[in-house]
Amino acid sequence: MPPPRRKTPSLPPDDTFAPKPRKAIPHEFVLEAVAAVAPWTRPMFGCLAIYVGNKIVLILRDKRGPDADNGVWLATTVEHHESLRREFPTMRSTRIFRKQVTGWQVLPADAPDFEEAALRACELVVARDPRIGKVPNARRAAAPKPAKAPKSAAKRRARS
């Protein structure tokens, strides 16, 4: 008797294993403008966060939808809002977090001076202006679970 024939699996079409195309970098000119300070990036909130050293300095956002927070987000603190607003008259707090004032300020992409304002913000990042950039909070480790008390021999026998 001949050995049983193996079924050979059919191969999927060639494009099945193709890598997923990467999203385009929003406002890519910003990355080029801060290249002198060796930035690194990380996806965050469906956007692209830009770090210099251990500080997050900017977020680039360009999403579809009625949301008006597209543009370049500046990582700053409330104490610097007034001085930054003198340099960036169209700057405002992000609305996505539903708070009146946030540490994140946005240079809106639909502002008439968007590119000039974004490039000026890049100049401040390159100059290491202390008003832009925050060291992110360290992630908290999960609280350790309390150890279970060992079962007594009497309880183990009672269960059996």
C-alpha cells in the first residue's frame, strides 16, 4: 500500500505578507527643522511625539474629523503661556482634553501663519528655550499583589 499523500498547503497571494504601509509623518518639515538637536520620535495619541533628550517638546497631529487640534502641539506649562502667546498669537490650549487650559498648547494647522509659527517654535526647541519641553512622568509600576497566605494542612485535607 502506498504511503498517504500529504496535502500541500496552498500559499496565499504574494501581498499577504507585505508589511503594513507606514503612516505619513504629519508636518514633516518640523522634524527637519529640529534635526540639529538629534530628536527622537514615538507614536502617541495617534500622533507623533518629538523628544529631545529626556524631554517631550512637540507633538505633530494631522487627523481627519471635525476636531480642531491639528497642527503642532507645544509641551509647556501654564506659567509660560502668556510669554509664548506674545510670540505665537494663534496659539491656544488643545481642546481634545476638554479642559479650558492645558499644558499642551497648539499652533493650529488652519492658522494663516502656521508654517512660520511652527518653524519659530522649532527655533526655540533648537535653542533649548526652557519654556518648551517637559520631562514625562515616570510610568508607575503596578502595585504588588499581596501574597496569599499558605493553606493550612487541615484545610487542604477538608477539600480533598
